[in-house]
Amino acid sequence: MASHPVVAIVGATGAVGVELLHCLERRNFPLSRLKLLASARSAGKTMRFKGQDLTIEALEEASFEGVDLALFSAGSGISKRFAAAAVKAGAVVVDNSSAFRMDAEVPLVVPEVNGAAMAGHRGIVANPNCVAAIATMALAPLQARHAIRRLHAATYQAASGAGAAAMEELRQSTAAALRGEAFEPKVLPHPYAFNLFSHNAEMDPVTGYNGEELKVVAETRRIMGMPELPIGITCIRVPVLRAHAMALTVEFEEPVTPEQARAAFENAPGVKLVDDRERNYFPMPSDASGQDDVLVGRIRADLGDPSGRSVALFVVGDQLLKGAALNAVQIAEALLRR
Amino acid sequence: MASHPVVAIVGATGAVGVELLHCLERRNFPLSRLKLLASARSAGKTMRFKGQDLTIEALEEASFEGVDLALFSAGSGISKRFAAAAVKAGAVVVDNSSAFRMDAEVPLVVPEVNGAAMAGHRGIVANPNCVAAIATMALAPLQARHAIRRLHAATYQAASGAGAAAMEELRQSTAAALRGEAFEPKVLPHPYAFNLFSHNAEMDPVTGYNGEELKVVAETRRIMGMPELPIGITCIRVPVLRAHAMALTVEFEEPVTPEQARAAFENAPGVKLVDDRERNYFPMPSDASGQDDVLVGRIRADLGDPSGRSVALFVVGDQLLKGAALNAVQIAEALLRR
């Protein structure tokens, strides 16, 4: 790839698109030109980048001419429809949708975890599901030292995973609740103000798992290179704006102490230990929001496993950053270094 | 006990106290007189009960003269200080605090689960921790048919568990956040608006478990009569007002199918199955709030246990009702029937 590529953001006006723009700017990504693509509805509007107003263009197949790197974040329908055109035009696609994540020819990458997987890409690199990205940031440093045998996860997922409109619905429905007024949900299927609900992704009626849970299982296994890892999971949407939290219980092949687990995180890139028992201070969405690092804490022996093989921890990461835009830009940076 | 006892509520003005009064009224508890006791600060104020204004009296040792049944809900300090006086005056105490829950001479009771344990009481019956009460309502029907070997729980706990002031802080801090204003938490140690945090109970620096988690483990074991049951647990406070949710993974001695687990709940008293995969409709705090029943759903095989021995479920119950006031009044009703 050119050392100063022409970059396109597909879906520039979405919650992730806005963060992609911010990440490129604050990380001083060495692009020669930035092209903002979105639906015809947004065409002609402008967005600010490095002190300039960039005009949004309507996405079409011809949009990718001259583009070296295309960051897609407009849903899997758009990715399926336009990624091939981008690749054909000579761009490398970093795709934030689920369209290609389980395609054997498309690497699924968290750079700190499995960056080497990018080597064989054929024009598309997939950016993982937000929970999978954040969870694997916590799992990989452990797996590097102690073989993982099993995982249990319960998530506390923010509105941002359902997009900017869901974040706004959380705000508006909460304001209505505080005024004592009724509110009819439009974006999400359930009341969100001071409420929580099983993740709204489509439910598989046979297994009773929703699409989010099945994605997290499949993608976590793929990113970790552990295709058989048993993963028990419950995905819950909570009334938080933009950081996902998760209670993880990791079972290892051999006994592992909390101290050993904690040591694994001490120099882990992109991970910040927030594990202060004295002050009762642990990872929180309010601290993770707007932060690149994934916060890891509450590291302790699992009381549910008297064999000493299991460690419990609590992990929080910004859904829009490490769960989406930041990871995509980190993939792009790695592609550039190759 | 007299068939129409004189009943006292200790801590009548608290979040649970108010619900105790409501439960006695709507369940038409056959009391001959209701006495409201609270701190000197509240003395002289009135509360409405069955169309009458009852005047709150300041709690003192002499308050229990003539009282047959004293429902305590004013924290464990008050219970430790005044329960003996109530018993000495001839009252039976139903104590909602943690003061006596692990006292071998005090039964710890969820009537649907271990009502028979009340038989040996010596004047005090303890009402469990809210998570333990709600969780055991879901565990007992399972255990009645299939031996449980292990439990994992991640909780999503409401503000009400920290009292009426915490509920108000959630409302006020959220209103401030929506206005873009700063808010200094006074009741809880962390920002609560659109945030969540590890439960604020005192942390045990050695094990890394907080007091809430240790209570849930000890009390669940005691109520279930399974003193060795391994229970892995993470307790998290979420920005919900008054219903606790929990993701439970139950491991059995033998394989159990989701259908077998579901069947166990079909006639379980106090439990309502909310498990509609077609509509993606499962237990939510907004549905559980103000309801007596504990909602159970998302019953499915645990993907984390390929042996088929584990079932995952999602459970929600009103923290102030089955988690506190309702259970206390149900204990009182059972005492009356004896």
C-alpha cells in the first residue's frame, strides 16, 4: 500500500463512522486524502477533519476509484454490496460489519491478539464484533501464559452497539421517564430507560441463543485460534451509552492463581489494569468511554471452581473505539507497516 | 401467634418499609393494629394504610410492648440493637437485615424454597439478601428434579438495593447528565448515570470478593441446604431502579435438557416463565418491577459445557418485593398459619 494512502470511510455519519474520522485524526494517520462516503441522504453535508470541512459523497460503485484503503462501517448489506467494487478498484477493505468475519479467506483481526493473520489477506480484513474484540484483548495475555480450557461470559452492553439512533433513544426515553411521560421505543424493541433486556439480535429459535451471542462465540474462537473452545455466554443490553462491560470466568487446563493472571496483564498492550481492592475501584464504562485501552480488573479466583483452575475478571472497553473504530484504524496502521 | 396480631414495621419510611406497608395492605394481612416505627427524625409524620393516616413513632426498646410481629428493615445495626427487645416483649421478629442470617439458631427463609426451616425459630426469622432470595426461587424448582452441582451467577442489580436515597441519586444524576451538568455522587461511591460498577459493598482485600457476593454465596447455600455448593459470582450495580436481574449457569450432576429445565418451572409457585424465543421476549426489570413473581427465561443449554450437564437462564425479580418486603410478609403469613 502507498505510504500515504487515499482513505475512504464508508458510513461516515454513523456512530462508528464519526469515531473512525476522530481516530484517523488523533492518531495522525498518514493519509494523503480522506473521502467520506455515506447514503445519498447525507451527501453534500460536511464533516470536520483536521481543520477542514470535507464534503460527504453518496456511496456508489465508482466511489472507490483511486482509493487505497476503504474503512467500511455501514452494515453488512452495504459491505456485501460494495466491498468487491472497492477491492476491484485496488483498495484494501477493513470491514467493520459481520459480512465477512467468518469467511475463511478473510482474516478476522485484533492486532494485539492475532495481527499475523493479516498476512494472507486478499483485499479484505474483517474487524470483529465489539464484544469479541474487547474480550480477546483480555483473553490473549492469559492464553499466552496459561492454556485456556473454557470461558463463561455475561455481558453488559451499551446502546452504541445498536448505533447512534439507539444512543439517542436511550437519552430521550430516559428523559421522558424522568418527566413521568410515556415513550414508545422506535429503534430498540423494548423500553430502555432504567431497564435492561436480552440482546435484541435475532434469536435462533432452536438453540435459544441470539445472533450476538453466536457471533461472540464464533469470532472469539477464530481470533484466539481455538476453534473448539467451549464458550457459555449471555448478552444483555444495559442502559449505558458507549462502553461494553463483561464478567468473564476463564477456566484453564492447570491451576492459575489470581496473581499469575494479574501478572499476565502487566505489560499487555492496549490493556489497563484497574484492580484496586483497597478503594473498591474497578473497571467502569464511565472510565472506559473515550479511552483506547481495555480496562481489566476484579481479578480473583472463581469461587465456583474449587479446583483452582478458574479465574474471574471484569472487563470494560469502549464499544466505539476498541470495539469498532480504533481496532479498524489499528488494522489499517498494521497494513500500512507491512 | 394471635390470629389477628399487632404488627410493627421498624424502618417504615425506608424503601423496603414503604413496600412492607403496601404488601400488608394489598395482601389483606389479618392484623389487628399496625405500628410504624422509625428514627426520631420521622416521628410524628404519618403514612397512609387502608385509608387511615398512621402516625410514625420513634423507635425505642419500649416500642414493642403488645407487639406480636415485628418486621425489621432498618439496617443490621438497628436489628442487632432492638431485635432482642422485641423478642423479649413477646414478638416474633422477621428481620430483613443481614444481622442474623448466618446465625445457626435463626432460620433464613424463602417460604417457597425452605418454609419448613421456620419450625425451629426462637423468636427471629431472617429474610435473605435480595439476590439470594430471587436466585433460590429459580434454583429450587430445578434442584427438586435434578441435583445441582455448581452455579455461576453474574448480577445486574438495581439502585433500590442501596435504599431510597440511591434510587433518588440515580434519577438526579441521570437528569444532570442529560442536561450536560456535573453531578457529585453522595450516596453511592461512583457515577451512576448511564454507568455501572462493581457492587459497592465492602471488598474483602484477601479474596477480592465484595460483601454482597459473599452474602449471596453463603445465603444461597444455606437456603438451598447445600453448604458446599460451589458458586462463582460477580455482583454489578446497573442503572435500573428496582428490579435485580441475573444470568445464571446451573451445572447438574447429570445431563439436563432445556426442556427438562423449563418443565421444572411450569407449576413453580411464585415463578413466571417469560421465555418467548419467537418474539425475543425475556425477563426484564420493567416487567418485574411491582410484580410479586420472579421472572425466569432464556432457558437454554450452556454452550460452555459440551457435556450437556449445564443450563443457562436469565432471572429477574423485584428487589423490593420478592427480594425484601414481599418475602418478609410471606414469612409472616406462614408464621401466622403455624
